[in-house]
Amino acid sequence: MARFNDSYFSRRQAAEEQSGQKTYNLQQATREKFGGKTDWEIVQPAEGQPRDTEPSYSTITAPTTNPPRPRALKLAYSREDLKLVIKFRDGAWIEYNDIPVEMWNDLKASNSTGLYLKYSGLDDYPWAPFNPAEMPPETRVMFNS
């Protein structure tokens, strides 16, 4: 019986190693074919060079522990600008600048936007009132719904 299990695990380990090698080979082939850049590599625009498009925003309903009366209503994040925008219950729009993607992911996974703001250190980042006109119109429509 032990011999059968050893064989199974050996075959399983070999299959996993081979699968990883296939993934690596696909990455290499893609780099060679398309000149070294792949869609999973993040390429930043050169400093001082204007972008061709407006920044895009990911939007979600703000997480809350008090659904009848949430402190924040909507959240939006621009990966291009590292900007987080929060629309609050009172109608105020606030932007936080230079927010790492990891912090955006943590905020999305949190139970409460207010508690996350309070305990994560996010309030230590630079912030200012946000002008919704800076958002692409299609994102602004989703943000207001």
C-alpha cells in the first residue's frame, strides 16, 4: 500500500513541476514573439510624458458595518494615479493621493470603510476635496448610482 501512495505522490509532484515549466515556457515564448513585454508586466509612462487617456477608476460600494446609515457610500481607485476617491454620506468627495494598490485591496476586503480609515493609517496620506468632473463620465455615472 505504501508503495502505491509513494508512486502517486511522485507522479503528482512531477506533473506539478512539468506544469510550472510549461507556464515558464509560455512566458518566454511570448516575450520572444512580442519583443520582451507581456500584458502582465506593468509599464509606467516615462516621467513628464503625458498620457493618451484619462485615468480609469475601479468603483465599488463602500464596505460598511451599518448598512442603514453608512459613513461612506462609494469608493473609486485609479491605478494609474494611485488615487483613492471616497464619496461620503454627506455628499463630500475626498481624494487620497499616492495610495498603494495593496491598501486599495485591503480597503475592499475590509468590513467597514470608516474603521479602515481610522486604523489603517490611510488618514496620514495626503488628501483633498475631489472634483467629480475629473472622473471620466462613465465612471461618474456609476459612482453616483
